[in-house]
Amino acid sequence: MALIVQKYGGTSVANPERIRNVASRVAKYRAQGDRIVVVVSAMSGVTDNLIKLAKEIMPLPSEREMDMLLATGEQTAIALTAIALHALGVDAVSLTGAQAGIVTDGVHTKAKIQNITPKQVHALLDAGKVVIVAGFQGQTPEGQITTLGRGGSDLTAIALAAALRADLCQIYTDVDGVYTADPRIVPGARKLNEISYDEMLELASLGAKVMQSRSVEFAKKFGVVFEVRSSLNDNPGTIVKEETQSMEGVVIRGVSLDKNQAKVTLVSVPDKPGVAARIFKALGDAAINVDMIVQNVSHGSGSPATDLSFTVDKPDLLKAAKVIEGLRNDVGCREVISDEKIGKLSIVGVGMRSHSGVAAKMFDTLAKEGINIGMISTSEIKISVVIDLAKGEQAMRAVHAAFLDK
Ligand code: ADP
Ligand code: ASP
Ligand code: MG
């Protein structure tokens, strides 16, 4: 008898018919004798709507209250899923993240899981029930409700699979696996049969929202092999697992585009020791993740100054701008410019480690499309460039064609 964790995303529970469809799939596995833990997200659009509502009232709402608000989305979905299972005569019970024993730190809206004590889950499984757990949420040791960052139900599923030592972890979504690029943007994208944790992690952190990046990090750390597959058909999906030797043969595994970044530029900051440290410490203290950083060559001779640009997630832009404004007099910069119209295009593949000329080919492809590169960053297995948002999709298709079209 296998223990299976199945996660269903927002589109998979978007309406009563889809929820019934999820219930039938769960019932089918249950009928084979498997023990099943189901993790569900909020119905699609619900989280976005709740955020919109709050921001209509106030542009920077309290993060504690945001968690209180957003957690309701998943709570609705678990109860409806349990009801759909009852309608099929399957014994099922829903649990909030807190009831499932998910304990997090207190960083509201992007809390980290500290530990999971799934006592209730075990007891309910032992009693023969299907257990439905609310994704995306947890509770601090003091009992405050927290959420795990957008797309966080993936993390709930993977962390529960690790804590329960599940035999199988299946992530059901609206595509039948991980593709070489977002199939909605690149018609020629191909489904991958397997992908390494590192490649999936890079793709996910660089904009492929098919998996939340923190969930992949967690899976790698705890060795949770998982499958991404469709809730709408029975096609085999994509297995995400440790790298194998054969994976190195492929230079580029995928292309991703992150439209969710914004750039902040500090114009004319003093070019002297300690300035960058002050800026990035203040951002870090405000729990803002900074991604790319570019510092221009110094200008001026007496007291040299430089321009410093960095990127943050778009939802953090207001907060970042506020932090920088607070530092402005202290640090002494002339102007702060925010730019939301950027896209970050990346190519990813473990094979890059052993192949050369990859960056040149990417830059050449963009040049031929007349697309200017604003910032560049690389790692062993990825190359990212910041470009004009309006040209992002065109760039993605061109780069996919250069590296991945058959
Ligand atoms: P869920 O609600 O199930 O969590 P998401 O909307 O978060 O689903 O993620 C699935 C979506 O991810 C797909 O509809 C697809 O458009 C998008 N996506 C982006 N990049 C990729 C990729 N490389 N492979 C597959 N899907 C991708
Ligand atoms: N409902 C949350 C979100 O929209 C979590 C998730 O879908 O995984 O981000
Ligand atoms: Mg998702």
C-alpha cells in the first residue's frame, strides 16, 4: 500500500466540475488501496483577487493581515474538495496548514517551513481517511497564520511528502509536464521526460512558474523525487530528480522569461567602501530578495560616484523604493529610478558546464532580433539577460528556436 501526496493547483480546482474531477482521480487511487494526502491551492484567480481587494483599500497592507486574508483561499478549496469526495462516498477530511502541523518562521507572506509534525495527518490516514491539506499556509510557533510565498502549495506538497516519507509525490497542474519553455508563449516547446533538480530550480527561479522555486530547493535538499503532470488527462508527466550522467549531454534544457522583476537604479552614489553594504543590508533587513546587481564604472575624480542598479520582484518594488528613500540622505545618492518594464530571459542547462560558446550564441540571436541587453548574469548552468519587457516573448521564441527547436 503506497502513501501518495497529490497536489492540485488553482486551475485544477477552478470550478465545481474541476473539483469533482479531482475527487474522481483521488477516489480511483483510493480504490487501489493507496493512502492519499491531497494538497490543494485556492481556486484559480482567488488569491489574485484577494490581493487586489486589499490593495484597493491600501497600497502596502500589513503583511500579517495579508496572510490572514490569503489563507482563506486555500481553506475554501480544501472544504470543497472534501465535500466532493464525500459526494463520491469517499471518507475524507480537510485540514488547515496549522492542523497538519506545518510550523513556519514569522516572515509573513514568505514564511519558511521550520518543521512539520503531521500527527493529525498520520492519525487520520490510519483511520482510513483521505486527508486534504490546505496548501500555501502554515502557522508560527506562537500561532500566527503565515503563507509560504506565491505558488507555495507546491512547497506544502513537497515538504509533506518528505515529512511523511511518501512513496510518490505528484504535482497536478494544467500542463502535462515541464516543457523546454512556457508552452503558452513558445508554440514549439517540448515536454521533457525528466529534468534535474538544479535545472528545475533555475528554470523556476527564473520565471517558469510551473513549480515554485523554493519547493524545488526543498525537494533537492530532502531528495524528494516528484512528477509534474496534468489533472486533465493521464499522460505521463516530467520526473524531477537528481542529475544523471546522460543529462549532461544536453546543452540547454530550457528557456524561461521572468516578467515579474523590476529594476531600481540609484543615480550617482558615492563610490566608496561600505555604501553597497549599507544599501543591501537595509534591503535584506526588510526581507527583500535582490537578484541581479550591476554597478557602473565610476565617474568623477575628486569624490567618485557611480550608478548602482539592482532587480527585485515586482511586488517588492514599492517596499524597496521606500527602503532606499529612507537611506538616500544617509548614503547620498542623487536620484532613485524604478523601472517595471523589464523582462529577464534565461537559458538553463547542466550541459553548459562542459560546452563553450553558449553565451555568444544567445547574444548573437538577440542582436539579430534587434534586442538590446541591459544586464547580464551567469552561473555554471544558466545565463540571464535583462531586456525590454515588450520584447520579452519575441526574444524567448527566438532563443528557443536557436537552441531547442527540432
Ligand atoms: P498551478 O495552478 O497548477 O500551480 P501554475 O499556473 O502555477 O499552475 O503553473 C502552470 C503554468 O506554468 C502552465 O500553465 C504554464 O503556462 C506555465 N509554465 C511556465 N513555464 C513552463 C514550463 N517550462 N513548462 C510548463 N509550464 C510552464
Ligand atoms: N494560492 C496561492 C497562489 O496563488 C498558492 C498556490 O497557488 O500555490 O500563489
Ligand atoms: Mg503554481
